[in-house]
Amino acid sequence: MQGLPSASPPLPGRVVVEQRWRDLVFLHWRVDPALVEACLPPGVRPDVLDGATWVGLIPFVLADTRFPPLPPMHRLGTFVEVNVRLYSVDHDGNRGVVFRTLEAGRLLPVIAARVAFGLPYHWASSRVVHRVDASGHELDFRSRRHGPGGPSTRIRARLGEPLRADAPDAGLAGFLTARWGFHEQHLGRTVWARNRHEPWPLLRAELLELDDELLAASSFGDLAARPPDSVLASSGVATAFSRPRTIEAPAWRLQPVTRRRPAPA
């Protein structure tokens, strides 16, 4: 079976929001598909590679949000976000992600994303510190959700060398990052929202510190206690979304279908 395309297909409609995602760290854990199936919206099943699916913990800077034809909101539309996401495929073959939480450092975008898309955004105090010295370039993310007992996370990683297209894990990296949309349940419907962006400039990375409560708050309490199975980073991409559309969700829950590992490019 062919792997996911390395470049995003054209959007099916006009652009409704543009953003830049930068300074990303991708932490991923391999899990049994049965553990995530109940977390997905109707009509969506876990996307599976070599008998497993994945849970991602991903901090980054979301920058320069723009709602065409309006200009970019440089200050209001730029903040640190940390999300926990799962990997999904629907019966039309759309492969994307399902968010369990999105911790964001600006309140108005949190409200707008909840109303417009039904996404599980939460307002948090979030920041990132860059450290560059003789040992390399580090990204140090910290986030704590506002409110009593809000979950927090700290993720500190050192950036490494570019990921080669012929590396043994390049196929897995593509599976985890070449996702051209998200599934979400909104107003009683399962929707699919497509996005586009250039191919990720991926780097290897080393996890230096992880003190996380977001995975546990997302029903995956045991994952932070063990090292992630994949650690990557990226300088980022510019992205655009089209309007979400409803998918035809069957009444029965689809069973996972195992995909073969794509051959290295």
C-alpha cells in the first residue's frame, strides 16, 4: 500500500484561515489501536501502521493567524500551543488527526476555535525559551492551563541533524507529520477540515526533559512515564485551511485496518 503523499493536495474550497506553525517538537508514542478507538468521533477509526497507532504531544508557536481578506493578526494571532493528538482515517480515505486537547496562550483564539470548529482548545499560560550554546539549540516549552488544578507540561528538547529522506524511519516520520486535515465532532456532526502546507523540514531531536500532565488529562496517563518512540522537530511551515465539511458517518464503528510501512523515499 502506498504511503501518505509528501505534498498536500489542493484545498477543496476557498481558504478561511491562514497560519504559520514554527519551532515544533514532535513527541510520539506507539499504542494499541484499541486504546484510542473510543476517543475518536463517529465514522472515524485509528490510522494504523505496522499494527500500531500513535499518540502525539506537540508544542510549537502558532504565528500570524489571518482570516482572508483581513491582514494577519501578528500579536493577537501569535502564541505558544501544545496539543495532544491521535491519528485518524475515515471511510472516504481522509487521513488526518483528532485533537484531545489544544493548550493555547491567547484567550480570543481559544473561544473562536471552539465556536467555529468545535476544537477542544483550552486557555493556558504558555511560553517557549530558546537556548543556543556550544551544545546546540534547545527549545524549552512550558504550559499550564488556567483554572484550579489545570494540567501542565514542560518539554525541553535539543535540535539535531536534518532527517534524511532515505533514513529507515523516514516512512514513519511521513506517517506522523504528512496529515492534511483534522476530524472533529461539532454540533452533533463529524467534520473533516482540510489544510495545505509545504513538506515539513524535519530534524532529529533529543528529548532532554519531560514533565507532563496533558497526556494523563487526555486519557493516556501511562505514556509520560516512558520515553517517546519518536522525537522530531521542525522550523515550521505556512499553512491554510478550507471550511470544514460534514462526513457521512456510518452508525457502526469502523475496525482498524493495518497499513504496511511505506518504503523510504
